[in-house]
Amino acid sequence: MPPHQRGGPQHGMEDQRPSQPQNIFSRINDDIKALNTSIQLITQKLNAMVRYEKILGRNLVVLNKKIKELQEERHDSPRESPAIASEFADITRRLSANAEAIARLQSDVEYIKQNYAKAEEVSEMKYVVDTINPLEFVKVRDVQGLVGQQKKR
């Protein structure tokens, strides 16, 4: 229950303390699960991008071979036919489009590598949170209150 909805002194401090660390721990745990899910999705997208990059690379190799063949044919034949010229222009256009797409994919992959956590890092964070177990921590004011109570006795 949010602090503004609590009834003030009717609720004892003992009721509030156990729920707050548990609530914080569960929120941290939920955040870690959400991050892990996001990382898995990003990993899948990266794998797809790598696959697309390989496909585009193969297309570039095929198009380069066709260009070389066309250039050799053009040198062998004294006159250039319009069909060959249009096919050459089309291949050149597709080649440049593929090169641009590969450059975009490479920049996207670099951006993702630099700006997102890896699965290993998230699992390390989860391990640290699980190991520390925030439920076992005591606040300074709680210790001061307990010490004050002991002094009064």
C-alpha cells in the first residue's frame, strides 16, 4: 500500500518493514527477468541480422561475378548491346543497394554490441542480487532504534 494511503499510526512499524525489502527484492527480480527477456529478443534479432548479412554477402559475390563476366563480354564484343547495358546498370544498382544494406546492418550490430548488456552480464547481476539477499539487511535507523531500546532497559 502506498504511504499516502496508509492510516498513519494504526499500522505498526513491524508490519511495514518486512514487506518493503520483500517488495524491493521482488521488483529487482522482476526487472532482471524483464532484462533477460529483452536480451534474448535482441540476441535473436542479432542472429537474424548476421544471417541477413551473410545472405547479402553471398549476393554481392554473385553480383560481382556477373559484373566481371559482363565486363569481359563487353571487352570481347566490339559493340555493346542495349540489353547488356541495362542488365549491367541493374546489377550495379543492386550491388550498391546491397552494399548500403550491409553497412547499415554492421552499424546496427555495433550499436547493439555497445549499448546493450550481454546475457552473461545480466546473469552475473542476478547472481549478485541472489547472493546478497537484500531481505537480510537492516537499516541504520533500525539499528539505532534497537540500541536505544536496549539502553532504556
